[in-house]
Amino acid sequence: MVASPVGGRAVAGRTIAIGDVHGDLHALETLFSRLPVLDRDDTLVFLGDYVDRGPHSAEVVQWVRRKLPLKTKAKIVTLRGNHEDAWLKVIDEGWPGFLLPPQNGCLACLRSFRPGLGQGAEAILIERGEFFPPDVVKWMRTLPFWYEDDHAIYVHAGLPSNGDAWSHPSEAEDPQVLLWTRTQRFFTDYHGKTVVVGHTVTNTLPPELSDYTPEDPDDLFWAGNDVFCLDTGAGKGGFLTALELPSGHVWESR
């Protein structure tokens, strides 16, 4: 099943959710070498942020779009992350505030798509994301904001707050919140159907609220009452994590 740009719901067998990749092709390939063989009743859900920071954004996009469908019979759902969303804003209207901070890793993304350019050419092409091939831009525009199956709701960043509660992603007045929100209250206070997110690096979340192997201080997978967070720092010195539902098995690239 391919979800619409807004989102969608499907009945699922096993679902494996994959955290933020951020241009880390080695982590992506290593993680998938460790996953079980999946069949047509299973689903792979990528939580977004395929590009930036790591050195292989172009190769990650190619792998997810072209190579993965040849490797598995499972349904593949590729959600939009805030970094794909940010590049679309750069392309459509410009956004120096996203391009300039080195920690966003935009220059690494450009250099993966267009290696060997001089600084002058890089400065021109990065200003409006003109280094992206047209088919990649078209693909980014089709990426849905959320997905849901029997096991969980999958979204890049989190759910929209509604007073002291949280709304279903289909009820978001502005779907941008699904990609950009970052509030600790969501992780500490949300109760409801399981939500699986990326976006917030897990070592910034309160470890005392995670019930996943608390005896292992090096285990960065974060599991709250009803929220799982899978951004374990791929592309920025960490590793890539996947969560299998309904079993709760965790797979890592390290």
C-alpha cells in the first residue's frame, strides 16, 4: 500500500518501523542485512529524514526508492520527515535559515548529489535546492505525513496537542506539526494508541521514562508508555534502529 500525501490506515501483519537515516547508507544496509525475510503481509515504514548530515543522501534515496522494492515483498511506506519538508520549502521559496546552520548537514546532501563542484557552484545550487534531480523532488512531494495500521500510528515527529490531549494526525489543522513538533510533554504524558516517531534524538529524552532495558545505559532505544522513539543518531555519529511490531523486537545497525 502507498499512503496518500496526507496519510492513511491499513490492516497489517508485521510492521517494521525504521528511524531517521540521514544519509547513512552503511547503517541502512547493515540494518537491513539483519532484518528477517518479510512477505506480502508485512510492512516497512520509514519515519522520514533520508537526507542531510551523512555523506550519502543521494545513495540512500536511490536505495529506498529503487533497490529496496527489488529486495523485499513487503509493502513499503516512506513518510516525510522535516528535512525533506525543509528542502521543499527551500526549492519553492528559499529558506536561508535552514541552509546555513552546519548541524543541518545541507552541504553534505548537496555534495552527495553533485560531487566535485567548486564552492561558487555549490553556493548557487544550494540556495534553491537546484542540485536535486526533478524525480527526487517529485518523490519528496508525494511523501505522506503519517501512516496507521492495527499496531500503531507512525509519524515523523509527534501528534498535534489539543489542550491536555493529543489529536489523531488526520485531525491536524496544520500537518506541518506532524513533522516539526518537539515537546517533551508528548513523550511524558501521551496515552492512547501506540505512536512510533523519529525526529527527536533519543539520548535527549528522559531515560528514567523508558522501560526498554534500563539496565543497559548504552541502549538508546526509547520506549515510553505509549510512544516509541527511533532516532538513535544515524548520520551524526550514532546508528540506525528499527522496531518490529507487534513483537516489540528491536533491530540495530551497530
